[in-house]
Amino acid sequence: MTITSNAVSQDQTPALPEWIRVLPRGAVELSDHREPFMVDETSLQSMAADFRSRGVDLVIDYEHQSLQGERAPAAGWIKELEARGDGLWARVDWTQQARDYLEKKEYRYFSPVLRLDPETRRPVALMHMALTNVPAIKHLPPLVARWGAGAAIPDAMRPAGAAVRALAAKMDSVKEKAKMVEQLKRLMGLEPEVEEGAVCGKAMEAFRDLAATLNLPGEVSVAQLKGAVEALKAGASRLLKTEEALQALKGRLASETADRLVEEALKAGKVSPAQHGWALEYCRRDPEGFQTYADRAPKLVPLGEELQLRREDHHDERGLLPEELAVCRSLNVSPEAYLKAKVQTG
């Protein structure tokens, strides 16, 4: 990130910059392992418009104390915010305390607090900034830096400060463009020696291939691509829910089938009541194996059948069995009296 300085004092100490570049255009890399975010024309205009809509200056505090709910004295105030060709620029009115810190190099860097679009990771608003010695943005030069090897700007160059700033901004823009081209080459798997002009063609080819994969026309917008991808994600989500419901239904049907098969085996006398738990577990685990067992197993209990305890072919004309006649003889009771007593006691 490039910082411009408007003047240099006679003792070789550069003056504090009035305008600072808050964010460069392009990919901004972070030092805390978070993903980079992208600054493009849309995000630059969004941040500038958000600042204008607030109608108040943005604070620059120390070490993000405004986020900690503690006493947060201002180090400066952002009076203007501009979207330029090389990034987002802010005009700062520094406090005397901040000037002292910066001139003594007790503070050297700054850190912006941004609101990012959650889908694109592009900044849409600058919330505030902080002086810090541990910036999150990589390759951030100090706010106060000497010209060259420490020499002051020649007097003849001072009236040309605007031209110098414009040239520096142009150089930064060229560097950012080169970085973006190299990043595109890496993302598309192109060799580093591929010419810059061919990168755009390859990018368009990849764009068309993606559109064809999603069954979209060749001339498709980014919004249409995102819509198609979201539709695929929604379809996958619905399919997963359908599969889960199907598995639940299959489990319920299997349980009901096992209950029915075991109940039939119980009624058929192939399984005893004491075996009910075992039979259910076996049938749920292996319905086919249990059915084979139930078909081939002998009857354990003749449930549903009446046992024929009386031998109809051996009673006399009165309906008494030989054993009953023997009881009559031993008790010296006539068969008629025994039969009468038997009928009365039912």
C-alpha cells in the first residue's frame, strides 16, 4: 500500500500525509491466515457512497479501542473518502498526539475496519480505522517514510507534488494489474510465460465452458452463473433430504415386516413367547434367514389347537372311560351315581 507525503521539513523528517491510500485496487492479502479480499470499482464506489451517506467524519483510534468498548480517544478524523483509479483514498485530519506518536515512530501503521459482502468478500463500507504497529494487511509501508535514502525533496520538485502523486498512483496501478494477471494465470493453470493478452482469451474460454457445463447460453453473466450454482446446491439439498426420508421409511417398513413375521411364527408355534425378543432381533437383521427358519422349524407349542385328552373309542354306552369305571368299583359306587355326580359338578 503506497502512502504519499505532501512535504518534508528542513531536518529531513517527512511531514505527516494528509491523503493516505486506505486500500489498493485488486486482491488484498492478509497476514493472519484469513482469505484475501478483492477491491474493485464496485466496492470502491460503494465505500465512498456509504461515507457520503453518513454525513459524519470517520474516527481513527488507537489499536481498535472503539471495538473493545473502552475509552477510545481519536488519533485523527477522516474528512473525505475518494474512489480513485488505484484504490480508496482518505483525507485525514490528525490530532497533535497522533502527530507526536508518528513523528517519533511510536506508531507506524494503520488498520482499516471494513464491512465485507459475505458472498463475494468485497468491501462495501469503511467503518473506521486505527493506528497500530501490527497491521493485518501485508506489505503495508509505514505512514511516515523518508524519500529515497533519506534526502529531502528538492525545492524544485515541491510544486510538482500532484504530478508525483499521479505518477506514483499510476505505477501502483500497473503493479496491481500485473499481480492480478499472475493470479489469474495460477488459477487457470497457465504457464507464467503466457502473454498477458492470451490470459483474457483463456478466461473467456473458461467462462464459456462453465456456462456450457451448467447448461447456460454462451453469453452469460456472473449473476446467471451464481443463480445456476445456487439452484444446483438447492437441488442437492433436496435430494439429500429425500434420501434421508426414504431411508427412514425403509427402516419403518422393515420394522413392521419383522413384527408381522414374528407374530405369524408365534401363532404357528414355530417360536415360543420366551423367544420373542430373539426372534425380533434375528428377523430385523436377516428377514430372509428368519423366514427360512420359521418355514423349517418344528412346532414348539400347538397354539390355537385343542388337545384331544379323551379317547372317544374306549368309553362305554354311558360315556364313562375305563379308568372311571375302575374308580366306581374301588369306591363301591354305581356307574349311574358316579355319572350323576359328574354331571352335577360339571
